[in-house]
Amino acid sequence: MAAQSSGDSGGMKPTLGLTGVTINAMALIAPGAFLWTTYQIQAVPGSAPNMWFSVFLATAIAMLTAIAYASLAKRYPEAGAGSSYFFAEAAVLHKEEHKHFKYARLSKFLVGWASHLYYWIYPGVMVAFMGLVITYIIQTFAPSFGAPWQEVLVCIVFACIVGVIAYIGVTGATVANIIINVIQILALVSFSILAIVYRATHPGVHYLHPSALSVIMPHDLGGLIFQSTIAILLVVGFESATALAAEAKNPGRDIPRGVLLSLVIQAVIFYFLEYFAANFVINDSYKSAAGTGFAAANASAAPIGDMAQILGNALLGGNGLAYAMILAASVVIALVGTSLSCLNTGVRVTYAMGKDTELPIIFGFLHGRFRTPHVGVIVLTVISAIVGSYGVLDVNKLTQVTLISNIGTFLLYGMTCIICVVAFVGIAGRSIFNTVIAPVLGAALNILMLVGVLYYAITSGGASQTNTVIAGVFSLAWLVIGFGYLYIRKLITGLPILYSPEHKDEKLKSAEDGGAISAVGGN
């Protein structure tokens, strides 16, 4: 085991039941936040009619991946905060044959390092979204607001608030996330109800979808593929439950359930509802200089806010602006939960790597009072403020950091699905669907979605092409730095990159005792 501080000897506190695990994962899949922040991108007129079915398809892909995560969490309840990082090594170490054992450390480091493209960048993307939403709210009453330094200041303050909540521990974060989830669910359900009522009471308006069936059906393959590359981004975050195993009272039971429940509740119930309503109601009375309907939505900085004003004016006694501001406030609150959940997940994987000495050991220390990986919280708060401040400056910079996070997400999900297959090879009584079919399909589809995201961005040319190249270069550089870090550690400490077979039993015992698997030994 990696050395730990004296204040770390007690480990994290197991305080979470099934509700706590599920609520923390639900906060990262935030329907109330993502409908507002992504509808503009999705409202591309040529492909927008496929929007609802693309969300359905993305949810199906996410569910396959979630099944792989749930299966691994059930097999390795001792994973603690390590999540996929732990699974990657344990899946190899538990094999009877030694011929692939030497790759155990390399596989776990690659998974852990790649996951940080997601977990260290994604909170910053949420901070940037927060800056944009708050700017929208303030500009409604003070049009002169929105100078770059003002938006950057908003991002820094928001990052610090989220960091403070994460610093005091997952119990406080769980309470906050319960409140946040209730608020955003009430807000999006109210929007959905108003949208459906509006259509029922305004039959003379020309709606872009002639019927409810038209909303939920795919319309063309090319448009569906394009929409799916966006929609997949809405459903990430279910896996965050697996990083809470050290704080779960019954991880073997509650972590797998929390993974699947969070996705079912947020995506199958609420995403399906709100995307149906938003597409069911959009019509030609929504106008802007760019056109009507989807064209107007695609040109607006806040199309859901615009639609909320129309609904509020028609159905709430002319109080459309007030309703739009209330909805925007709920988005701000939802973004707090999303950022908090991702930051909590990210620092726990970092903690596992620090405890395992795969990152500087200081990341493996826990706060003496709150029992949180406080060093990681501080570092990730600073990173989130920097990334958010960069992304809020203009849409191209926001696209770049979003793409970097997306690349990390698809790599992590795809590799975890492959790990699931490896982990259950030769296990008697395994479920073929849960351990072979679902993860194989999940791996293939995550890789295809990553290729799709990159393909459509590059082939579109212009700024999209430039942004994708920048994100790709950064991601490749990140992986190169990772391998460079491994090699430098080998030169300085003598720690080999590949394990040797004689240390297998030692590492397995370390894993079974609870905690990260030690990276010691080799030839």
C-alpha cells in the first residue's frame, strides 16, 4: 500500500445509503441544466427533427455502459474511490493465468490518466456554462453587463463556492444535491406541462412537428447521427456513483443500483419528458432575425428562455419574463449540483491514484476532520476556475474545452466496457448479457460516437475544425505526458511500468484488504 498520513488512517466515512449514492449520481445527469445549455446546438434546422429520438438512442448507449459499470461495482465492492481505475487493474490481477499480468499497472494508469481528461475538465465546462447563464440573467436587467472580466469573475466565484461545498464532504454535498434535484425537476416538469398545454390550447399555430408521433420518430439517418453525437453528452455522469464506494454503507448492493437508477430517473423519465415537450411546442410564432422555429432557436443564446417567455405570456397572465427568470435560476442551481457531483467524483479518483502513488502522494491524504481528499478539491477548484474562465470568453474556447472533456468521457466509457468483459472471463454463472453483450455493444458504440463527434466537427470546416484539432492535440499531449510521467518515475524510483508475476499475490491481498492496489514491484 502507498504510504498515508496519520490523519488518513481512518479512511473515508461510510455514510451513504442507496438514496445518497443515487442522488449524487443524479446531480451529474442534470436535465434542468442541459436542456437549457444544449438546446441551441441541437436546434440545427436540418437535423433538429431527430432530437428526441437521438436522446433515446444516447440513453440506450449510456444504459449499456451503465450495465458494465454496475457489473464491475458488484464484482469489486472493495474498489473504494477508485472506480474504473481500480477495476482496470483488478480485472487483470484476478486472472488465473499470469501471461497478461504484467500489463495490470499499465492498464490501470492508462484508465486513470485518461479519466482525468473528463473529470478535471468537465467541472470547468460547467463553470463556463454557469458564467453564461448568470450573464443572461443579469443582462436581462442590465444590458451593459457582460464584459470578459465580469464573466471571468462570475466563473471564479462559482468555482470557489462549489469547491467549499466539496471540501466539507460528501454528506453535505448529498443534502445540497437533494435540494438541487427537487428544484430542477419541479422547474422542468412545469415547463413541460406548460408546453403541452400551450399546444393543446393553441391549435391554429403552425407547429414544426405535426403530431406527437413525429416528435419521437427518427426522420433521417444523417441528422440522427449528428444529433446523437450531441445527445450522448447529456447522459454522462451515472458512473460517478462508483467513485463513492468507500463512502457507501453497502457498496456491493447500493453502488450497482445507484448507477442504473440515476440514469433511469434522469434520462428515461425526465429527459424524455422535457425533450418531448420542447419539440412538441416549437412553432413558427417563435421568431428572430435568423428565421422561425428551429432557426430562431439555433440563433438564440437561450432558446429555452425565449420559449419560457412565450409560454408564460400566453398561460401565466403575461408573466413570461418572470417565468423565464425563475427557470434560469433553476438552471443555475442545477449547474451547482452538476459541478459539485463531477468535482466530487474527480477528486476521489485522483485520491485513489495518489494513495496508490500513481500521482503525487499528497493527493492521497484525507482532511483530518471532514475525511475528504482536500488537496484534490483545492487543486481541482483552481483548475475548474481556470478552464471555466477560458471557456466563457467565447463559443470557440468553450467548444475546445467541451471537446477535450468529451474525448476523455468516450475513452473512459469505452475502456471500462472492455474491462468488464475481461473481468468476467471464465467466471461461472455470469450473466452473458450483463458481462458480454452489453459491454461489447457499449464499447463499440462509445468508440463510434467519439469518431462521430470528431468526424462531424472536422468535416464541417471553419472554426469547428480548428477547435477539434486543438482539442485533439491537447488530448494526445495529455496522454504523452502521462507516459512521460511513468517513465520519469521509473528512472527516479526504479518502479517498473510493467509488473512481474511474483508480485501478484501481494497486490491481490492489498486489494482485498480494502484500498487502492499498490503499485510496487516488478522486474
